[in-house]
Amino acid sequence: MTDGSRFTYNRTVDTAKSNYRLIREAYRSLNKEKFQEAILILEKVLSSGVGDIYVLLLLSVAYLYTGQFGKLARFVTKMKDMNSSYLPLKQMEAFLKLKSAAGQAEALQLYIDLTARYPADAHLHRGRSLIGAASDFSALQKNARLQDFVNIPRPDGSLKKAYSTNLPGPQGRRMSGMHRNARIRVTLIAMISVAGLTALAGTGVWYLVRSGMLGDAVSKIVKPNRDYSSIDMVSVSGMEYDLVKNIKKDRVAVYYQSARDMTDDFNRARQLIKAERHNDAVIMLNGLYNSNVNFVVKEKVEFLIKFIMNQEDRHFDEIPYPTVGKNKYRYRGYAVRWKGRVDAVREKDRSQIVAVTVDDARGEPAGAVDVYSGRIIPGLKKGARVLMEGIIVDFLGTDKRIYVDARNMRVIKDE
């Protein structure tokens, strides 16, 4: 080997080592839900010339969780061009189609077809089982967790085995088997998670929150900030997909005749967020989410709803309980200020789950809610009257019982 070729070889090996470490670091960042950090690391790997499908898969996951749906669509297309039979890609495409399926039969047929083509794939069989067993498909569709449907392989544990994949250019593309048969799941908490049901008021709710099964609840909501720059980045203009789906009107709560009407509402909601009219924005966004928009738009809407839920400094409205009850689907993320009487209290790890009967304007019982408090409230017991300010984070059980994350809650005197 000449000095020149030895220098080129050593430099190539050094690049492979660096990329190998970066890919492992990016995977760890995904596991820790540091999605933006993972994106920066993986984009650095791409800039070195590595175009491995595994890198594109990790980037696609990170783009999904940060709401960068245009980039997600492009990388899915790139992966299909590289290897259309790549199983994690098949699983991700099926997951995205599940999110946009018009009904349970459509989603189930998709997974039946895929399990017939890939009979040995456990994640596709799991997806088929979850869909087939769902008694409330709309809840499953809204709360489906990525890790239940998509296998994100762990990077190879051997640097020697990883060399040829992490080498830039044609050398890196020669080895596609580096990530085969890996079966580790990335422990990501999705913006959209499998919702848990409770048979009794408050029973087991905290377990569901901490276990990640109640993805819309407060345990995984990121700490807020006042930076609205990310709102400007979330747009539906210039998208490559049909923005609204042509389905029967009775299959959705809100129906858009045209993409223009939908886009107007989407942009109006963004302006309401920046004007800090968060409750008005939530009502509009939930209408969009429960409409005939496509899955890409739904994920962007979900991002905006989560952004609002992350804001600490909210204005709490004394909205009548029956108003929420008439159209519950519009009020996820809504900030409420209610009075009521405690029906039951459950304490767990210095927190409380409280069943409360909310008052109407005359002080009469109007309806029941479950309230999560992250601290022990002095004097709180069955029969006590309370004043609470909190965020509606979900609707539980077959009766869609309102679940509230209390920002402020205190015992008050009987009036």
C-alpha cells in the first residue's frame, strides 16, 4: 500500500468510526426524546456522504415527532427508492395510512394484506391485532403509538461490522445487512399514544399516565416557552398531498368541501395562537383534527394542539360544563375554570387523582370530571368544595369522561 493510498484508507476509516459513533449517539437521543438533537446529528452524518437507509429511517422518526412533515414525506420517498421492501419502512407507511384511514375496515384490510406478504413480521401482526380488537377505532387511530406499530432497529453493536455501512459513498452502500433482524423498540412517547380506559373514577389513571399509555395526558408534555417561531414553520401550503379526503360527510364531525376552506381555518388557528387566544385556537384545531383532512395535515394540527397544551400562562375560561359536553371533541387542550364538589380522592407518589362533580351556573351538579394534581392539596377530601383551573387533556372510557390536568386547585368554603 502506498503512502497516498494508506492516507486515504486511514481517513476513510476515521470517517467510518466518526459516523458510527454519531449514529449510536443519535439513536440514544431519540430514546431520550431529544428529537432536535438527533436531527442535527443525523444531518451531519448525511453531509459526510452516508446515505444509508437506516440513517434516513432515524431521521424520518425525528421529523415525524417534530412536525416536519414535508421532510418526512421526502425521506419516505427516498427510502422507497433505495429499498421498497425495507420492513421498518413498510411498517412506517402502514402506520401513517392507519392514521388517515377512513374507517376500521380500511385499516384492518391494509394490515391483513401486509401480514400476508410478510407473515414473519411481529409488528405487522401486532398492528393487525390492535386494529381488529379495537372497540373504539377513532380512539385507537388518534392515540396509536409509533413503537407499537414500527420497529426501529438498534445500531449494530460492533464497530467492525458497521464499517462498511458507515463508509461514505459506494463503499457504504454495499452493506445493507447491518441492521437486519434487530428487534429493539425505540422508547418514544408519541404526540399520539394509546389511550387507557378506567372503569371507576380515577382508578388507575396515574398508572396510565406514567406508563405512557395516556399520551395526551400531562406526564410527557414538554415545558413551555414564549417562542412562537415554530408556529410559523408549521404550514400546509405547498404540500404534495391532497389536503382533504373525499369521504362521506357522516363519517367525520367536521367536513371541508375544499382545501381552501381548510387552509383558511388552519392559518386562522395559527394567528389565534400567536395572539394568545389559545382556547379559541383549540376549538378550531380540534375541528380540523376531527375532519376529512389527510394524515399530514392531522399531524400538523396535533403539533399545534400540543404546543398550546405546553403553555403555562393560560387564560382559564368559566365555560359551562354542558357546553363542553355537547361537542367534547372540540375541547382537548381547552383551559377551564370550574367549581365543584369532590366525590373521591386517590393519592399516588405525592400526586392526586380527584373525582369532581362540576357545578353549573346555579351551583347545581352539572357533570363529572377526573382531575390530576401534581401535588397534595391541603384539606382535600371527599365532600370538599374546590376551585380548579386546568387543561382538558383527554376524554376517558366509553362515556368519554373529561380528564383535567389541574394547574391550580384549592379547597373553598361552601357558598
